[in-house]
Amino acid sequence: MTNSNSQDSQNFNQQGNSTNSDQQRGLVSLDQQQNSATSDKPKEDVDSPNLQYNLQETQVKLNLITETTRVKPCLVYVFFAPEDRSNNFNSASLTAQTNRAARDNDSLEVIMISGKGDPIRVQFPNITRRQVLEVANNFRSEVTNSRSFRSYLNPAKQMYQWLLAPLEAELQKRGIDNLVFLMDAGLRSIPITAMHDGKEFIVERYSVGLMPSLNLTPPTYNPLEGSQVLAMGATNFTNSGLNPLPAVSLELNTVSQLWQGSEFLNDRFTLNNLVQQRQDRPFRMIHLATHAVFSPGDRSNSFIQLWDRKLSLDQLEQLNWGNPPVDLLVLSACQTALGDRDAELGFASLAINAGVRSALASLWEVNDAATLGLMTKFYQQLQVTTTKAEALQQAQLAMIRGEVRLEEGNLVTPDGLIPLTEELKNLGNLRLNHPYYWSAFTMVGNPW
């Protein structure tokens, strides 16, 4: 496959110089490249016999997901490689990338791996890191400008042309309906679902997830049937400088009506209560309707705002959410910084470092009523869809199609009306189909 971007597409098994063992070790090396950028844990040696995944094992896992969920996923690695990279997919060519410093003139590469068929590698020798990150920054900037209805289209289409267009023929041929992106630094906080092919957003064809590292995110399926949710949040934040979230009380009430569990608002949303509730009952779902800020620099600069204090990102592991594992953590009002490695690290590693299998969070602080709309539809869809990524997709589609909107003092959803508070009624009638309202929400970690 070739186009005006001078891309080179390769089917790995058609390369005479690349053995099956090389391909398997190359996949491990590539995953370690992502791992090293998303975790501060020690890297494993590429030749270690204890490495968890190789190409064959990965395909077995992806096929198992298909057997248990009927979803057909694929992994899409997006990374930047040195100019002198090898054309072969083997450990020698990819191991060198793991410990190297990022350079502006590194060129873009995309690799697709599905449960069946050979992996596909697309190289863009003339497209540099600097060029891609410039478009990525513009993409996010334009998507977050809800007053400009179509300005996001050009960067949205350019990102699509680079990351997905060269793969589309194989995606359609293999029946892929779930894309799991493993992104290089600078790309993890772009609104992936808002990439556009000129006719529609990619979320209109695929459910989407963001995985920090396959090696640290086992691709297993754990159905949520029978799960209970611990729903906590706050409407106001004293002496914090953070904006009020007037829809939170409605949000928590809606979540607790849709899923069995416990609800705690404002002064009951404390660290002690969060820890105690989880100790008393092993909730598999935790919903925190509050601000979460991921800032540049040390991890202690990033935090989740509780009623009584800030919970810094480097304290998350102390919550023991990995024993037993929390299957889904929802942060419904958070923000992170595009292109900053440390901020992206904080966002993308939530599902790993805290022991959480999946985390749903937003890339920027979204309109409060729009968040209520998306969360309402998301939790409704969790009851009828197979995977978490599909539930998010259906919620986003409902907003794109105008099925979820603000109208005459109500939140309108396909399942009925939710009366709004007086403060939210002041927003008037509002369609929520602009990607600003829905594309911030990203499923991180295991999307199934």
C-alpha cells in the first residue's frame, strides 16, 4: 500500500530475512518500548524466557477475546523510529528503539496485530515526530473548541490518514470492530475516537481503547454481570480553586439506580470512607465524579480531588485496588496535558499502577451536563453490551446522533428524560454532538 505520504507497508511473514522467532521477539521489544514510556518499573531483558507475550501468544489471547465476547479486536502500535531503522520486524531492529532518546526527526511507524492473519507494518520514512506531534496538538486544540463547529476536521482527517487509512483494507477484510491503540509519547492524550475519514468519525465504525502496554495489561475478559458500584463525588470543592460540578448529585443518583451499590456525596466522599468502603465490600466498579488533574513533572503534582483532600497519583497504589482487582474505575471530570510525557504517563498508567483493569477518564474538563449525559448512557449500555469499550462507543454514538441532549430542562436519552437541576437548566437547549463533548472520554487499560 502506498500513498502521497510515501508510506511503506509490509506483511511481516513475507520478509525473507525475518524468522518467526525474530517476529515474536520483535513484538516483545516493541511492547517494551511502550512499557518503558508508561511505567517506572524495571524493564525486563528482551531475551528473558519469562517474558509474558510473543506474537503467537498475543494472537491466542486476541482470539480468546473474540470467542468470549464476539468482538474482533486488533492492536495498533503507533511509534516513532530512528532514521536508520531496519526494515525487518525482529528483535535487533526494535530493541535498539527501547532505550534511545526521542528525536524530532524520528519517523512514524504503525503496526497492526490481530488474532488471525499476519501483522501489518506501515512505515512513513518522510513523516517525522515533529510533524506528527504538531498536527496532534492542533487536533486536540481544535476539538476542544466547541464554538468552532468544523475546524477540527483537517487535523482529524490527517491523523486518520497516518494512523488508520493504510490499515483499513485489512481491518475490513478481517472483520475488526475494536481498535486498541498502544501509542508513543505525545500521542496518548489525543481524542482518538474523533479521528475522521472525511465521511464519519472512527468511533462510528470501531469501539476504541488505549492500552499503555500489552506486557502490563493482560488481555483477558471479565464480565461485569452481578458487579456492584461504589459511587462517590462532590458538587463543590472548598478552598481548592476547582470549579463546582453541579451535575454530580444527579450523576451519582443515576449510576446507583442503574447498578446496585453504594452512593456517597460531598462530606461522605473522604479518603477514609473510600478506603473503608472498599475494605468492607470488594466493589469491582468505582465511580468518582470529581476533578482529577494530571500535571507535568513529578507524579505528586497530579491528583484526584476528594472532599477532604487531594489524593496524589503516586498514592494510588496505597488504595490496594489490585487486591481484589477493580475491573472498572471511572473518573468523570478530569483533565491532562497533551504532549507532556509525565502527564500522559499519569493518565495512561491509571489502570496499571493502581491495579485497575480498566479506567474511563476524560482528556479535558468537559461540560458538566454533557458528562452526565455520557455517563448515563454508558452505564445503561454496560448492562446490554459485552465489553466496556463497546458501551463507551454506544454512549458516544448517542451523543453524535443527538439522541442524548439537553432540552426544555431535561437530559434527553433514548431511555427517557432526567429532570435537570435549576443550575443546569440555565444552560438551555444544547446538542452534544460536537466532539468536544464526547471524544474526551477514553477507555484506558483493558478495554474488554
